[in-house]
Amino acid sequence: MAGSYRCDCDSGWHGSNCTEDTDECNNPNTCTSHQHCVNNLGSFHCDCNSGWEGSDCNDDTNECNSANVCNSHQHCLNTAGSYHCECDNGWTGSDCATDIDECGNTNNCTGLQMRCVNDHGSYHCECIPGWDGESCIADINECANTSICEPHQRCMNTIGSYNCYCDIGWTDVNCTDIDECFNASICGLHQICVNTDGSFRCDCCTGWEGLNCSVDIDECTHASICGAHQHCLNAAGSYVCDCDLGWEGSACAIDINECTNTSMCELHQHCMNTAGSFRCECDLGWEGSACTIDINECTNTSMCGLHQHCMNTAGSFRCDCDLGWDGSACAIDINECTNTSMCGLHQHCMNTVGSFRCECDLGWEGSACANDINECTNTSMCGLHQHCMNTAGSFGCECDLGWEGSACVIDINECTNKSMCGLHQHCMNTAGSFRCDCDLGWEGSACTIDINECTNTSICGLHQHCMNTAGSFRCDCDIGWEGVDCKDTDECINASTCGNNQNCVNTDGSFRCDCEIGWKGVSCSIDIDECTNKNICGPQQHCVNTVGSFRCDCDIGWEGGNCSIDIDECTNASNCEEHQHCVNSIGTYMCIEYIMDTSTRYTSTNYQYQSLVTASNGFRPSSVDNAKNLDSGIMKIVQRSANVKGNSGDQQEIKLDVVLGSVFGTVAFISGFVVALVAFRKCR
């Protein structure tokens, strides 16, 4: 309405404060066909329905372009806004997983020699065994395959098949060999039947040969026909083996012992049986053709044993013991050393085989054993860690320096003497001796040079640095690290690490000081004037910079949490003077006063403008108080407020000249007020 205003809700919102979201999707016509509405806060959008695409959702989506949209054994058919999956040929069922048995249709594979074979999703026709060709009307000659029948069979082709027959000499279902020799008369006299695979033959019986086996074989022509100690005698169709002279038994393998007859040989002879015969040999000690000559056995130097000599006798001999030997076999040595006076001084008797000798005692030598032997000339006389000391007729072994014990095998540990080594040295016992090694951290011939371990850059761990010390070193934490493991030092625990207006930020091995919000500069001592950002505060607010921050104060005439509530200054009666009328407006107010001086014209001292409002006929004069007579009066409009953007304490005075007519009329007064109000708004 004139002289007022209204606030309309933005699109998508409704309610007294425009805080309720409008659900545009309640209107079914909000979106077009093939679309569905999606409500948002204060708005909405239209998405394409499934199966549609494009800017206006009028393009059908071809789902069949996507892989695997249908299952196995299916093909995709696109439809308007959708699709469906149909079974491939040869498949059925809700998921097309059931194979159709085309062979259940008797119209498939109708040939006489054909049969139907069902496949996954299809079928094929094939010829029954024995037939071939496109229509299965050509007979297959199976006999062309030489291995189609078993061994000993022959193939006979038939229409659509074949038969296997046994070869001659074979019979039964499995074509086994016929034994022709079951016929006893199949072969002639002196012959024997031999069955073979699929046939037979007639061989001559043993002892016969020739075309008809009628010729007797003289087996005795073969020297080996009879065994050892036998001779052959031929017979009709056969032969016999008789024993040779001197042999007997069924196999002529038993030798006849002729020596069982004691009179077979002469005096000084004895009978010796031989294989198939015998012989007479001379008794031991005799020789000659008649065995009458005595043999001198002692001409054979080996007739007697060790330590013996031979003595010949008639037809024999005897063995006597040599000097120094005794016993029945002369094998017992006589020990001459049982006589203690056999040898001289520094000598001892050594019995020998059949004799004795005098040897020098240990430690003595020479023909009479009178010379002392220096055993120490033999460097191996003593053991390890020993040295030799010669004595009369003997020697002794003493321990080398650094060794002790009965066998000198116990090493003396010199390091038990703490003063064996010098400063910065430690004693190391060795086999039979010792050495002085430098302590860790020292080197040089006298171990007086300190080793700088810190030359090894990897001797300390991460975040550590090496500090060399006398004979050692230590690993100190780098600046910013602490503890046994040199963990990061949190410098920010110390509140004084950073200065005023700063925040401490810990980093690995260090820290940094960042300015707090509202401060800047190297030392964060410069206050940031946030009010230079004209948009930092909201409507009806002005920015007031503070130390390190800012605040947003409401402009004069406004209040509330976000300064959105207009202050009605007219509720305070003291805001306007006497004879003034207070008029509240958005963010401010006006004071209207009536001055009856018709000759004076007022011009604003703060604003350079002048407005004249004339009301025809004026107002009706007052008969009570001339001061209230409005005829040709001046309407003074005064605004008491701070400038819109500050300057609190300044007063703006807007003086408008209004010439009022003499005619009493409320309409003229209202018209003048409206004109004044418009002028006031323009002044702002």
C-alpha cells in the first residue's frame, strides 16, 4: 500500500518468516514426462527417469549397449525407456538356463539312417554307425579298416554294418586256435603231431629221420651222445650207453676202487686209485722203478722246520733242534739273559731268537757303552711347551716360560698381575705368554692416542650428533630432540616460547610461531583492521575494529542478534521536542513541528536541498489558540538521529517549507505529510 512496504518470500520458501521450504514436487506438473522431481532446500531439480537421458530426458537410453546387461543364453531388446532380455535360440526358462531338447521334436533329423543329438542351446544330426554322406545313405565299408576285426579274423562288409569271421585253423566266438593234434591218426609211423597257431605239423619221433621218418638215426655218430665214462651202442630208432672199464653205476659215474685189493702193489709201494683205474707209487723215503732205493731227504734243505737241522735215516729222516732252541718243534727260544753276568757296566742283555746280545743302557753309547748320550741334541725329546736338560745317562724336560703343570700344558695367565700393562691398556693372555691391547677408544704403540669415533658419521642414531670424549664418545640429541631415544622436543609446552599475539606450532626437531588471528607482521605486533573488508559485517551493521579482532555493531535504529529488528524510537517520548510529532521509519524516525511564521523559509544546514509543498485552501484556523493556526503555516520536520554509518551525536535537521491554505481540510495536511516524508527519504 502507499506509504508502506512488504517483504515477499524468495522463490522456494514460504511462511511468516519465509523459513519453510516449499516442496515444488507436490505439483505433478513440475517436471516433464520421463522425469521425476527431487526437492531441495528452497528449490528443486528434475532427474531423468531410469531408461531416459538428455537435457530434457526425451532420449531413450539403450541399455543393450552395456555389457552383461542380460544373463548367459540371453540377448537384450531395447524398449522405450527400458529393455527386456529374451532367451537365445535353444534355451528356455525364467532365467534362460534350461536347454531345449530339440530331439524331442520328431521332425528333426528325419533320415532313415540319421539320429538327433541334443547340444547346449542347439542340436545336430549325425549318421547312425555304418552310414555316411549328407543324407546318411552311403554305406560305410568298415572292412577298409584293416584293424576293425580282432587277430585271426577276417572282415565281411554288410549293408550298414560288417561281420568278423574266424580264419582257417581258428574257431569259437573269440577265434581260439584249433588243436588238430587231438586226431591221433593225423600223422604217420615214427611221427609226432605238433600244434601251431591256426595249423599243425608232423615231426619225426626221436631216433628217426627222412621224408616219412623211416630212416633210423645212428646216434652213436655223435661223440657226445653218451655221458662221461660211457660208450655208445646203436639200436633201431634208439641207442644205449654202456660203462667204460673202471666205472659202474646207472650213470657210470661211480669209480671202481681197485686198491681195495691189498696185493695189487710190491714192497715199499702203496696203491693209488685213479678215475677209472689205479697206480702203484713208492712209499715215502724210497724211489726207483721197484722202489728199492732209500731217498736222502736231508738233501732238501727245507725238510726240517725253523731252528732245526736234518738227520737222514733208512727210508726216512729226523729233525734235531739248532743251538739256542728247545722243545718238540724246536720253537722254544733258550733265554741266555737269565744269567745276569752275561753283559758289562751300563749294558743290559737282550735275548734274541736262538741267541742274545748286549746293548747299551738308555743314555749311554760306544763299544763298551761308556759314553754318556746328550739326548737334548734331539729337539723332539721333550713335549710341547718344554725344553730339554741333559743328565748322566739320561735327561729331564722342564716347562718353557709361561707354562706349568706335570705335562707343561697349563698356560700361566700373566694377566692376573694387574700391573702387566700400562695406562689405557688391558692384558690379553695368550698361549704361553700375554699381550697388551689398547682399551676401546685408544690406539698407537703405547695406546696414548684417543680414537675420534665421531669420524664415523653413522655411529649415532637419527636426530643425534656425536661428541668425542677421552677414550670413548657419546651421542647427544640434536637441538629440538630429547630423551634416551632423542624424541622430538615439544617447545610449545613452554608458554613463553613465542611472543605476544602468537601461537606456537611444534614441528619435527623445532617449532614456529604463527600470528594469532587478527595480528600480522614479523613479530605479530600489527593489528589487522578487519573493517577494511566492507563485507565483513551483515546488513544494518557497521564494523568496529578491536585489538586483534573486530566486532559488528548494529547501525542506529536497529537491534537484535543479527541487527534485523527495527528500533521504534517513537516509543521514547523524549526523542522529539514539544510541539513535534514523532514518525517511526525503517532504521530511523522523524520529528514534525509546526511554525506559524509565514514569512520565514528554512534551509537545511546539513543537506543542500529545499522543498516547498503547497496545500490549496490550507487548514481551518483555530478559534482557540492562534499559535495552533495552521493557515499558511510552516511544517518543520526534524530528524534526530545519528548518521546512518556512524557520527553518533550529530543531529540532522530537515526543514521543509509547507504553505498551507486557509481551507480546513485534513486531506491537504495528509498530502503535505506524504510529500515531506518522500523528501526526507530522498535526503537520506
